[in-house]
Amino acid sequence: SSAREAHSPEETPPPDGGLLGSVPTGTCLEHTPPGSYWSYRWCHRENVTQYRHPYRPSTEGNVVLGYFDSTETVAAPNGNEATHTFDHGSECQIEGVDRPVPRRVTVLVTCCSSPRDKRKGFHLKSAEEVSTCRYVLRVCFPQLCPPIHGGGHGGGHDQAGAPSSLANPRAAAQEGGASSHNPPEQALDHALEQDPEARAGEERREPGSEPGSLSGHGGRGVMSTEQRLDMREAARRLFVHGYDSYMRYGYPMGELRPLSCGGVSFESSRVPAVSLIDALDTLVVLGNHSEFRRAVRLVSKALPNGFDLDVNVSVFETNIRLLGGLLSAHMLAVDPVLDIYPKLEAPRQSERQSLGYDGSLLRLALDLGQRLLPAFETPTRIPYGTVNLRHGVPRGETLVASLAGAGSLSLELSMLSHLLGPGRHNEFGEAGQRAALALLERKTPLGLLGKHVNIRSGKWTESVAGLGSNADSFYEYLLKMYLLFGDEKWWFAFMEVYEGVTSHLAKGDWFQDVDCYSGQARRVRFENLMAFWPGVQALMGELGQASRTLNAFVSVWRDWGFVPEEFDFVSWQVSGSGLYPLRPELLESVYLLRRATGDDSWLWAGVDFWESLERVARTECGYATVKSVATLELLDEMPSFFLAETAKYLYLLFDDDNFLHDRPYVFSTEAHPFLRQPSPNAGAKAGDKEEEEEEEELGNGTGGESMVLERVAHASLKLLGDLRAMDGATAEAT
């Protein structure tokens, strides 16, 4: 046709050089999306066709979607990726447009670094009509994958890192003699077609692999110490790039815009420096004490009047990001074992406070906690979802609260009460705990809870039960309240709902949403937020089931490069927009399984995560949200939890010697580490060796743990006394 002649590939030299230039023009690949009526055929630098089986060249029924347009083909600077445009396809009618328009295709040629894609080699991975007459195809060419390499370090480090020597961990593992138990590709594909839910179950595990291992990674073998340390430094550089970018372009605004290189308020809590407060403890985790000390001063500078702000905030988001960040950072700042602040012998108190830590974080946490309390003044004790930090609950605020939003406040508020001293400010912990227990009382006979509740009547306004959005952290906090404080009532509370989850929500190695009264399936989809669950199972010691579930979830990342917000695990297709907002939940579970099992296969999963983030999400000014895992478009957003959680878990995955691994820390849902507190019964029976041994075992065998906790509490109370003296405040006010 004339259109094809006008866009002949011989007109201009191919702009997609490198390895991609070795693919002969006219090389064709085909793909049929599961359950789709149409199949797709892509011919390199020629055309893209849509057809019904079987393909018949030049016959009626085939639709030409576009011809290669060399003028709009873009190659990455390193020659390892390319975006091809195929234009002037068959015309089609778009609603609201007077005249027919030609079809148009964007073809993304990328490395696709997952083991499954590498086994399949050069192939057409996916095809999707993203809007009327507009198509996106993704072609995998694993030979394009760049090797893992070292890079420069960002600023603000206490210690300079050595250049990385990690070339290609996969090749290194294979050259080292690690055997591979990967099944033949055809047999694997046939099994998946027959039973999509078996993607990460028993059928997918390599013969001989142990429970707790990651399927598909056993062939890489044990990761050498050198490789692991190099990946740790790569994870450090990832955090530093994101953190330095926020401090340069975003602070004192709440979050960073990584594409436009600017700052923006966090929509759910329009408070200054949200990302900085959220990332304070990550600086300590990475060993950067000098930047931590500077950041603490900057937090106070950004909030000169504390939280006396006329802004409406989400109680949940403000609690987990700000209150949790302040409390965790305070505990680390006064921890004598870490010795973050130097010993000061200045003669006057004002001089000591100017040089050392003056308790500013705890003072801010107290101020914030008091401003959140009005939300709990309801007949059911289930809190409102929004509060104004100056005026209390806004007039006309909705009476509907989510299970997660109202029931995931106990950990931080209880820790605030604990740090303020026994019997002094119990109202914070009591408010958070009563809310969680009030929700628990409303579980149905099936042991299930809905996702939304009326805070006045206590009735479920949404009777859908599930582990994903609007529910996830409620389940997490029931278990972690027991792990952090040792009160057995929280263990029994968790077990009550755990039975309901396993009996009614589980669907093979996946989970579905069901009606909380009847147990009937309401929604069969995997949500990104569900990925926290294998980590919870690992904390319980359910390692076999945890590994099977996590294998299922990780397989989505391996096949798609990221985990979208929603995914149809039956058809194995992205649901909805395909958004990936840099969430940490999957990486969190990988980290916990690695700590629980010591299995290096989870380290290789971390390598895949790092590669995807660096290859797709990295920008000049940070890391950007992936708008669609199918098209790999980016959004101008870098949520604060990327620095607080995603980067932290990635670093900890490769840092076996981190101080967090030497003592019993419990992570909040925002990855803020809290040191485990003595159980209420600890020490009640003097001389009871059995109980003392149990306490020591819970503390990972760390000697002197109770002494350390007493010293941390003593330091906190002393700082409170200093603050009262400074401000002239009464004991009642503080």
C-alpha cells in the first residue's frame, strides 16, 4: 500500500542499534492473550497485524494495525531498549470523532529480566488495546538486559563505599556450578494453561526445592558474600538517589515530583516534610548518623510551631507515616547501644541541647498524638477517618471508616503511651486498642470482617471481606501488637481472624474477596496490597505456606517487571490501569522470608526488583511511579513510603549484619522499627527460670535486652523532664 511505501524501513538507518540491530528485518513473533478473541503478529521493522487463528497472510479477516515508522522510533541512550511506532494502520471509528482514524501501535522492546522470560528468549510478551484503535505490544529480548554494575555514590554518607565488582550474579552463580531444576518451558506453559492458580504452587516448584525457597531461582545458587555486599551498596545508592533528590527538589514540601523535579504536598496529610519524617529511621538503618542528626534539626525547622496547622489530614496516614516515623526515630536517637549522638559535657543545658538531641521528636509526637485524639470521640470508639489538626473533626465528616484506617492505629499510639511513661498518658494506647477491639467484636460468625463500617451504628457498610485495600494492616497489627508488647489477648485476637482468612479467603495460593456473611466469592483478583500476607505468615512460623503464597505473588513481578495494583491471576492479565506506585509489600515479604529461612533464592528476587526499579522507575530527580506495567509509562509521583519502606527493605535484604538483626525489632506497617517491649508478665514471678528463658528466646537470645529497654525508657523520661523545664509546661500538659 501507499502507506507502507511511505514508511519503508529502508528510508533511514535503524535508530535502535546495539544488540537489537542484529535482529533481521521481517522477523515475526505472535501472541494470543489468554481468553482473547484476537491474536497479534509483530514483524520487526515491518508491520503489526491483528488476526483470528490461524494467521493467513493477505486474507480477509486480518487487520493491519500499523506499519513501521522509523521517524518516531526512539532508542535508549545505552542501545538496550527501544520504542517502535507503527502508524497508518487500518482505519477505525472512534466515538465522538467525525471521521475514521488510522490505527496506531507502540511496541516496547525491552530486556524482560525475569527467569521465565529469559528461558523463552526473544518473544512477544503481551498485546493490549489500551484505548480505541491504540495498541501497546511488549517484546522481550533478554539479550538486551544490562549486567549489574557498580556506580557512583550520592552525597551525605558517613562512610565511602568501594566500587562495585558485581558483573552478572546469574552468570556467576551458574558458572559456579549451581544446578538448575527448571522444568522444560513447554511443560511449564502447558501446566499454567491447565491451572493458572498453580503458577506458584506445588506444580511450579522445582523438584528437590525446600519449603521457603523461591521457585525459578534455585539455579542461581548461593549468592557469594561479595555479590551480596555489592547488592547492598546498590540498594544504598538507590536510597541515596531518592533521598538526595527529595532534599534538593522536594523539601520542605511533603513529597517529591521526580519527573518535574519539584515538591508537592502529600494529599492525605498536607504537612511539611512528610518524606523526611518518614525516612528518618532509614538513615540510621543505612548507618548515616551524621545525616540523621542533620535531618532531625530540619524536621524541627520545617515545623516551628509543631502541628498547629489548619489542615485536614487522614488519621491513618498521619499515624503510620508521621507519628510512627517520629517515635521510631526518637527511640533510635536515645538508644545508648547505637550511640548516635556523641557524649556531651557542655556546662549549660542550652549548650548540650544545641549540640545533642533535645527530645524534639518525642515532643512533636506528643503534640501530634493529642491532635489525633478527637477522632476517637464516637459512640463505638471507632474513629473518624479525618481530623483537622487545629480544630478537630471537620463538620460534615463522613461516618464511614475503613477496617484498615480505623483498626491500624494501635501500634503507634500504644508506643507513644509507653514512651511517655507508665500511667501518664494511657489515653493514646487505649484509644488505638479500643478501636481495633471494637472492630474485632463485629466479625461475623464466619470469622470475617467487612471493609467499611459506620462509626456511629457499628454496622458494616461494605460487607466484602478481603486482605487487600481498606483491610490489610488491620490483620497485620493484631499479630504485631502481640509481638511488640507481649500481651496474649492480641495473639488470640489474631488467631480468631486467621481461621476466617484461611477458610474463606484463600483460593489455592492466592486470595479472593468474599461476602463476610455468606462466604460467597465477590471478587477474584490479586491486589498489590495483599503481598504483605506471606510476611505475616513467616512471622507466625508458617514457612511452607508463606513460601508458596509468596512464590505466586513474585511470579507476577517476574512476568511483568512489577506488581500492578490489581492482577487477574486466572487469565494472567493486568486488571485496571496497571499502576505500580513503588509499593514495598512484596519486597517486605521477600525480606522476612529470607530472614526466616536463610535461603539465598530470595536474594536473587531482590536483584530482580532492583533491576526493574533502576531500569524503568529511575529518573534524573528520583524514582517515579509506574503508571502502567504494560506500557511502562511513568507518573510524576514518588510516595514517601518509597524511602521509608521500599528502599529500606531492599537494603536490609542484603545486609545480614545490620543492627536491626541483632535485637528484637518489630516493623510497623510503614516499616518503622520498634524495639520489642517486655511482656506485661515479665518479671512477675521472681526466680522463675522457665519464664526468664522464654523472654530471652523471644529476644533472639540477646543478653541484657531488658537493661537496654530500661535505659531507652529512662532516657525518654529524662528528656520529657527537660522539655517541661524548658517550656514551663505543667506535668498535666505534657
